[in-house]
Amino acid sequence: MDRIACSNLWMRFGGFAALRGIDLSLPAGQYAILVGLNGAGKSTLLKALGGWIRPSDGAVAIDGLAFERAERRLRARVKLVPDTPAFYPELTAWEHLQVVAQAHGLERWQSEAERLLSAFSMAPHQGAYPASLSRGMQYKLALAMSLLAAPSALLLDEPYGALDPASQLYLAERLTLLARAGATVLASTHLLPPTHPPDRILMLMAGTLQRDALLDEVWSGSAEGLAALPHQLLVSGSAVDA
């Protein structure tokens, strides 16, 4: 069974169709990236797959379950980190992690939370309120919250763009490890770190899925080619010899 699946997915806003008949299935244990020009529909697709918005037509399922019938169960399995995360203004960074732990019934979560904050260079800011943090640090906090929850499906909207190079490398490694442990990861991005490549490339254009390929079909294996791959795919609109 697919971890994430959608069929004939349409998303209309008035007379505008942001998504046009998307058919997609992502199995457990796969790390995929979603590339596309601004306005291609990437954020809309992630929100639809994460249950944040309901499709105009078509169906979305997580582990074979529809959000309409099992929303409460699926909320614990699926996490979406949007381009601009929202926070509780009255809670510190550490208190946000505590809320996640309590909501998911996590025991002995503190050591993992400390590891995540340290890996993202956030440890000195764990007592800070979100409003005092830079955009990059806010995104790191949102990532730490989602990773602490250990979801079976993780959706990320432009995760690498907000991060410093060291955090980009750590995130790429962590996403690879998550997939190897059985999670499904889908990240929209214009950037790729030169290490820990994804397994699959999806390209969205004008609300339609124009390309769906395994990485070795579009990448020769060089670190330089991997970093440039999203740009080259969008420029060429087809496979490139990176």
C-alpha cells in the first residue's frame, strides 16, 4: 500500500485551477523532492496531501485512509512544515517542543529535543520566543518540532532555502535516515545540498505533474550536478546530464 496517494486531484480557486488532475503515489521509505517554478502549485499540492486543504475534485489518502474519515488518526502520522510556519507567541522554543511531546504522548523526549536544537544551532535560543527569532531560526524550530514527532509522512515546503549550509547538510542527512527507517518524505525545493540525494524527482508545471523520475534517471552522480539539478530540470524541462 502507498503511504501517500492522490488520484485525479484538482484544486480550484474561483476560475483558476492550481492543480489539474494530479495522480501520484509515494511509498513508505522514499525521499522525494518536488521542483517547479513559482506558482506551479507546489505549496498547494503539499497542503492538499497534508490535509490542510480539501481538493475540489479527486481523492487523497494516507496509508489508504482519507482525511474525511480518519482526520484525527492521520494528524499524528502526517506533518507539514509550510514555507512560513506559525507558532504560539506566548511559548518559548523549548515549550513548543514540549507541546509536541505532550500531544504525541512522547516519553523521555528531552534528549532528542536537545539533539535537534544542537544540530540546528538552536540550543542557545531554546528560551527565546518565536517573534524574536530570524526566519531561518523559525524554520529550524518548525523542523525540530516535526522531526521530534517522528511522523510516518513528512511534507516540507522549501526547507533548504531558509537554512544555513551546515543546517542544509544536516537536514538532508536526517531526511535520508527518516526514509531509510520507513518514513515517506516529500520536499518542494529550488535547492539541493551536495550530499544525501533524494530517491525521486517530481516536476510540477502549471498545476500538472510533468515529470516523475528516479534520481539516477536524471543525475550522473556528481555533487556539483546534484546541487544544480533542480535549476537544470526547470530550465530544460526534461532530463539533464548533470
